[in-house]
Amino acid sequence: MISNMIHRRLIKDQCSDDDQLTASNGWILGYLSHNEDREVYQRELEEKFHIRRATVSKTLGLMEQKGLIERVPVEHDARLKRLLLTDKGRKLNAFMIEEFDRIEQEITEGIPPEKLGVFFEVCDMLKNKLNGPEGKCR
């Protein structure tokens, strides 16, 4: 519920419907932004976010239509397409990070740091229980 409420707050302030992101769009933009120094392919996103191939393919297609990413063929394997952020994708990612930081400050104001620490510890414990022994969803 908290995640959905934060997401609603984030998209409320976006410029236009064309720029509105789903949660998975945001994850992908962030991941590509943090990994611009190396080649990232669709399969890596499938594994990283535990998303099915068809879902990632459809999501990337929509992100490409919105002008947020490009799929660029690589020389060493014609089947592979490297995923790259466009300038629009970079700007939208930076905006979302700023907004998320602002909202995080707003909603955590007045909560003692030790209580936030316990909250994040419990979240990590829940996440670990949901993952299988090798870090993959069951």
C-alpha cells in the first residue's frame, strides 16, 4: 500500500501523460542509469527484476515508443540489442529521483532514525524470505 501511495504521489507531478511511468519503467530507467558504463541487455533485466521475457519485451517496446530508451544492435551478436537511455530517459530518471528524495524526506520527517532502521531491517528480512535459496523467486 505504501509503495502504491508513493508511486501515485510521484506520477501526480509528472509533466504529461506521455511521461508517466509504471513502477517497472522506473526500475528499468534507474537500472540503466546506474549501468550506463557497460552493456545491458533484456535478459539481464528479466533476471534482475524477476520479470517474464514477454513482460520485459512489451515494457521495453512501450518505453522505446515514449522515447525513453533505444535498443541498439551489437556487432558481436545480431540477436542482441543493447539497451540505452535517451536524453529524455535520463532527464525523466533524474526528475523521478529528485521527487522520490523529496517525498522520502517529507514522509520520514519526525520518525526517529532507530525506528526507520528497524523498519528497513524487517523489510530486508521479508525480502529474503520471499527469495529462494539462490536469490531467485520461488
